[in-house]
Amino acid sequence: MKTFLISAAAAAILLASGCSTQGVNATEQLTDAQLQQMVKTRLQGDASISRLNLEVAADAEHKAVELKGTAYTQKQRLRAVDLVKTVRADLAVADKIEVKPYEIPKDLFDDDMMKEAKEEAAKMGDKMGSTLDDAWLHTKVVAKLIADTKTPERKINVDVENGVVTLRGKVPTRENREQAETIARGVEGVKDVNNRLLIQS
């Protein structure tokens, strides 16, 4: 009887040990699809990130995730990466998200972005109207000018009032002046452009 009880106890210990090992293995054997879904669920749970439609590639074996797609602000990009890191503490995140402020749709431009746009405008000496639309246009025009190699980066002041853009400052050539106006006119929502850029002698 005593031998039977010892054997039963040993079996119980082995069984408990086996269950514990299986629990660890279940975590370690997470599939790529499962990890991808976990990450997507976490991203979809955040209002500012869910509408970005970021691409997620998961490698469960190496505990790695790659994010691709477009964010409209640096803050959004960093937020997306931070969210993914909360899925698992040991997860490595490859950030391949591009930040393109000039592509932001009007319906995604919120009060926080407006506040940032106003602060940036004040810092650069730009003038901006009080509406969300003017802040949205300022963000897009400035980003487009910065992204274009034919315009001097951030040496052009961009004022926006009631959808009308005024360009001020000095540029090296006539081509730079014309290119800056073309870019501003090509931004969705701009009603008119006043080109007051001077050509440096």
C-alpha cells in the first residue's frame, strides 16, 4: 500500500511537471499567424493608429515583427512601435514605417495635430488662421516643400489664412520660386497662392 502511494505521488509530480512544460511550449510554439493577429489586434485597439492600416509581418520563431506602411506624424510612428512592444516583452520590432505629413487626409487631422502645427508655425515665423483647415493645409504645404529637392528646405515662410497660402522669404533662383508656388497650388484644399518670394541677388 505504501509503495502504491509513493508511485501515485511520483506520477502526480510528473504529470504536474509535464503540464507546466507544455504551457511553456505552447507559448514558445506560437505561430506566425497567431503572432501577427495579436499585433494587429493591439494596433486596432488604438484610435490614432487603427486607421493607418499598417502591414504586419510576424516571425514567431525569432520573436520578431516588421511594421510597414505610412504614418502622418512621427508621434504616430513611435506610438505604433510602442504598442507592438507591449504584445510580448521579448519582441523585436523592425520599424519600416514612413512618415508622410503631406498625405494626411483631412478627416484624420485632429486637435493634437493642430496644436503641433501652430507651435511649429510660430517657431518658424509663419502665420496661420485659427481653423483646423488652415492648420491642416499648413502642415501639408510645409511637408511638401521640405520633401521637394528643388526648394530650399524650410527657408520659405508659409502663411495660411482661410485656405489661401502666402509664400514669403528668399530663394536662390527663379526656378525655386516657381517650383514652390507649383507645389503649394498642387496641395488639396488650397484655394489660392500669393507668391511673395524674392530671388536672392
